[in-house]
Amino acid sequence: MALPRKIKNMNLFNDGESYVGVIKTVTLPALSRKMEGYRGGGMNGPVKVDHGLSDDGIQIEWATGGLVTQILRQYGITRADGVQLRFAGAFQRDDTGEVSAVEVVVRGRHEEISFGDYEPGEDTEHSITTTCTYYKLTIDNEVLVEIDILNMVEIVDGVDRLAEQRAAIGL
């Protein structure tokens, strides 16, 4: 019997600046596809056809304790990949004590900065939604998923699933 790897600690880096002690929560991006049902002649049921990434794109949501002016300075940045965030998480099994390093690197820009409620003597939290053009998931130094929307790259478990499409359109 084994116990699952559970997050024990984490940090977030914004353009290389550590938010240790400042970062409160991180909701890592969901990986989702745009799928459309297709049923042609001779088919007894529909098959979902994969049309690439979901229309919702790739987003990371995160919250800080208190005011962080670096985030405000990045608001409205004109480059689609103008902000780099790096999540570093320590996941540990309680049966063996083994720790796994999980890293997610994204590039994008802040879509929303919510200042929350202010009340004297109470906690202050700012919530940020960052829409991403780049995503890379690494677990224990092994890159499992890398998506670069602007360069039409989608690598999963070492296989670039868009290489043939890029070649077909002359990229």
C-alpha cells in the first residue's frame, strides 16, 4: 500500500523574484482541449475530434498576502508573453518520506488583478489571473508537458505533437 504525494510547501517566482512568505495560493493551469463530436456515415456513434487547446486557453490563478507593487507594474504589459511565473512545489509521500519537485513555468500577462476587501486588523489578499502563451510542467527534473502557443509547439512526454503540422504549413 502506498500513500499519495501531497503538497507540503511551495513558492512562486515572478520574473525571477521569489514570493516566499508572500504567495498564499496557486491554482495551476488546467490542460484542456477543444473537442467536437463528429459522426460520419458508417459510424455507430460520434468520435470527438481534437481541435487543439481549449478556447479558454491556459490560465494560472494565484493570490498574494498584501500589496505587491511588481504585479501592478506588469499590468497592461503589451507582450503576450511579457511576464514569467515559476511555481515550485514540494510534494511528499508520508509512507516513504520521498519528496518530488514539481515545477510549472508559464509566460503570459495578467488578465485580472483583484484587490479584495480591506478591513483594518484583517488579512489582505490580492488575486491575480494570468493568461499564458507558454506552459512547461517538470516533475523530478523530467519535462512532461511543454506548450508554446506562439511558436506552435506542443511536446508531451518528449513527443512534439505539432511537428508534422508545422512542417505541412512550412514552419
